[in-house]
Amino acid sequence: MGGMLDDTLTWGNAFVFLLWGVVLLVLVLGFVTYAIYFERKIIGWMQLRIGPNRVGPLGLLQTVADILKLLIKEDTIPRKADRVLFMLAPALAYVPAFGVLAVIPYTQDLYFADINVGLLYYVALSGITTIAIVLGGWASNNKYALLGGMRSAAQMISYEVPLVISVVGVIMMSGTMNLRGIAEQQGDWFWQWNFLPQIIGFVVFVIAAVSELNRTPFDLPEAESELVAGYHVEYSGFRFAFFMLTEYVYMYAIAALTTVLFLGGWHAPLAFLDFVPGIVWFLLKFALVVFFLIWLRGTMPRIRVDQLMGLGWKVLLPLAILNVFVTAVYLELFVK
Amino acid sequence: MEKYINNYVIVTIFILLGILLPVAALTAGRILRPHKPTNEKETTYESGNEPVGEGQVRFNVRYYLFALMFVVFDVETVFLYPWAVAYKQLGLFVLVEMAIFAGLLLVGLLYAWRKKVLKWNSI
């Protein structure tokens, strides 16, 4: 892939790019299918249950059956709903979720788009999903959906601010927003990865990212005990499936982004282990982050809504800004 | 230059694939799924009761204040990003400048804090 980026653009090259895009799309859909399976299985084990075990060997086909069921389920749109916006919202939520994957590098040579504003592109595009959620909540013309949508939007914009400021420290240390450049500059020992020098930024990033994903303990938009299901309460069938798909594609994206920004990308944790191919290290770290997200869901209760905004604005945002200046002073004193 | 064009072609391809999947899946679903609408199915869901009043209820004005604060701090990040990229080449002077800029915004945050914008007292 890397070599072709320097060639002049022809229809043949564009077709190869398209094929690579389709390959990634298929891989991501496969990831989502089995992420849902493992999430249910792991949470089952954590709660001393067995988890899905009926469809296929060890329940491996459970999610496939679920997707099929959603595909052939009747699609009802409430009479009072705004039809056009109602149909637009799930697609609008999904498009940026897949679009952000274009800039994520997997190894030194395996990457898709290598743009110099990669991180900014990720942050800017992922913000669009918030609009889709408000749109879905509003277009449903339902009280629960509207409240869920507004709550979700308030939460996502509140945590987007600390999320984007927490990575500024990483940008300052690397001097670039190109994700491949950031991963490349981290060394072959695990203490040379960004998560130790940027420990405040890393912690803020992880907390804000969990909140952006609307996952436990920040899953208030879908708080079933108070809002039934939140913004997607009126959605059924495959439109509902697209909202779920968006969440899991973002889980993929955030796990990959955490790996690239803070956990050294494809670098081995100890320099003498670098005979193992980089993609293996990348996938291991990626799987670790995904497991961590599932683990959180099996461990933490949901936080109260009045604590939610306080945490974002009063704790995470000042910490993120503090991290920027600590990094700046450190670079000023010891690096220059 | 070629590299630049190729990169953005890939980005475009990804976004087009992102649009294509919902369109294809929902079109395929239309052929597969049943379509038997009844009057009851199309009513607004409200835990099984008859829906009361309007669906688009008036929501709390606090969401508007959060939106305002978001705009303020998101614009700050727009300034922070290029500053952070170029930081190693720039001197102590820009650090002081950014500290003044962030300080002014933090005053705004403190003001919102004191005005109890961040305190949640109803839905």
C-alpha cells in the first residue's frame, strides 16, 4: 500500500485502493460480529454465567443469527416521526465511524491514508456522529428519544473537549499530527511509549474515550432504568442495527487510536522481542484495549447524571489543560 | 503532490464505502423484510400507554449552555493543535502567550462553575 501512494493516480490504482477499503470494511464487520460475541461471553463469565452457547459451536454463530434476525425484522416508522431525518440518522451516524479508520496505521508499511493532519481528521469527523444522535432523537418525535438524544449530545460534546486536549501533549512530543509519525517515534522499550511520559494525558484520554463511546460507566444515553433505551427507542430492524454497528466500529477506532497514540503502535514492548512482526504487537495491544473496555462494563456501575457533567468539566478538562502546560515546560527545560 | 492526491482519494473512498454500506444493507433489507403496517404499530412508544401530549417536549435550557461552552473550548483546541505541532521550533514566548490564552478561557470556565451551570438539578 505504501509504495502506491507515491505513484501517479490512475483508474487502476484507484481500484486497488477501493479493494483495500472493501477488505478493511469486511474485516471491521467481522471484528464487530465477534466483539459482540466476546463481550457477551466475557461478561457472562464475569457474572458466573455461560454466555451465548446455543447457535453454532460454542455459540460462535450467535451474533450472525442476531444480525440475520435484525435484517428480516419489520421496519416500523412511527406516524408522527419526521421520516426523512429518521431514515437519515443511522446512516449519518455510521459514515464518520468508518471514515475515521482511513488514517489509522497498523504497521510501518500497512496503512491506508497517510495524511499529515491525521489526528485532526479523526477528531473532526468523529464529532459528526453527535449530530446523527441528536437527529435520531429529535426525528423520532418521542419524549424518551428526545431526552436521550439531548443527554447524549451534552455528554459527547462535554467529553470531546478533554479528549481532544489530552492528545495535545502527544502532538507536542512528536511534533506532528500524522498518526504514522507519532507511532514511529515511540521506541522499542515500553517506557519509551507515550503512555508513561504522558500519564495524565493517557488517563484523561481513556476516561473521555469511554464516555465518547457511551459505554459503562458512562452509558447514560441508554440508561434503560430511566429512559427505556434513549435516542434509538423508536428504531427497529436494521436501522437500529446501524446505531449498534456505529458504537462497535468506534470501539475498534478508539482501541486502534489508543494503541497508536499511547501504546507504541507496532513496537515491541522489549527491544529484544522485535523479531515478532509488528502487526502481532499491534493486534495484541488492540485486543488488550478492547478487553479493558469490556472488563469495565462487567465491573463498574453507571454513574449518576449529576456527577457526569461535573467530572467532565471540573476534573478532566483542567487536568487536560494542566497536562499541556506540564508537557510544554518539560520540553522547554529538558529537551530543547 | 501525487502522495497528497492519493491520500485524499483513499479518504474519499472510505467515506463513499461508509455511505454505500447503509444504502446497500437497507435496500437489501427492504426486499427481505415483511411490511404489514397497522395503526397500532405506528403510534409513538410510551411504555405501552397512550402517548400524552407532544413528543417534542421542551427540554432544559442547560443543554444550550453546554453547547456554548463546547464552542468556546473547541475553538481553543483549534488553536492548540497547530501550536502543539510547531512547539519544538518555537520559543518560550509562545508558551507564555498560550498560557495567557488558556488562562482567559479558564476564567470563563470558572465563571460558568460559579454560576452553577455545571450543577445538574433536574432532567
